[in-house]
Amino acid sequence: MVKKFLFFRCTGGFTLVELLVAATIIGMLTIFATASYRSSAAETRWAQAKANLDQLATAVQRARVDYPAIKFSAAKMSNTSSSSCPWDPGTSDDTAPGNLIACGYLEGNRWNSEYFEYYVCENKSSSPCKSGAVACVGFLGSAKVPAKFKKYTYCFYARGGGVETLS
């Protein structure tokens, strides 16, 4: 009976090679899962940025209907704005895009992002703006996302809606 117990005990374990193979397989699965997660997280952020840009472009168009003489400066969109709406119906000065928040056209909590830059373009062609675009969004150069996403740009045009490009 003692021999049976010792025999069973000696053959019931795993060898070092089996443990190394199992650890290697788990490590490779972890690498693939992490890469897939980062890619899907970047896609989700990109979808949210495109939805935010559509709201920004709509707000710009509404403001242009209410105040036709306003010209937006080339500054990027930010959460900061003046405490009250600075626009007068007859003004034609350049104005910061952040005033869309102060004038009630936008909510002000999503424009300072660690991943994206939002611009009101109004036919300016500075980066990331394209000619004829109302507003554009692109990834920041310092954003921690897979490299393929850093070249994406999404612009909203008054005629034709949103267009995604790979620059």
C-alpha cells in the first residue's frame, strides 16, 4: 500500500517544460488581448470625438445664423469662455470658439481632451482643418493610442456632413 501511494504521488505533478509551455501560451494571449483592448478603446474614443464634432459644427452653423457677421478665430476649441455671451448682432471681430459655450450653443465639458484637438475651421486650411470644412477633429500627437489612429482626421462640411480622412 505504501508503494502505491508513493507511485501515485510521483506521477501526479507537472514537469518544468509543461509549466513553461503553459506560461508562454498565457503570455501570448495576454499580449493579443492587450493590443485588441487598446485598439477598441481608441475606436470608442474616436467615435465619441466624431459625435462631439458633429455637435460643434451644428453649434457653429446655428451661431452663424443668429450672428451672421461673426468670424471665428483659428484657435482650437476649449472649455474656457467668458462668463457672458460677448456677441453683439453687428459685431464682425474674430471671436474664440469657446464663446459658443458662453452663448449657450454648446456644453463646456468635453473640449479639453488628452486625446483630441477640436477646431472651428470656417474655410481655413490650417492643420487639421481642410478647405471648406466647418469644424475638424484630430488626435493629439502626444495621445497614447495605436499609431494608425494618429493620422485620422474627421471634418464636418456644411454640404455633405462629416468626412473621415487618413492623412
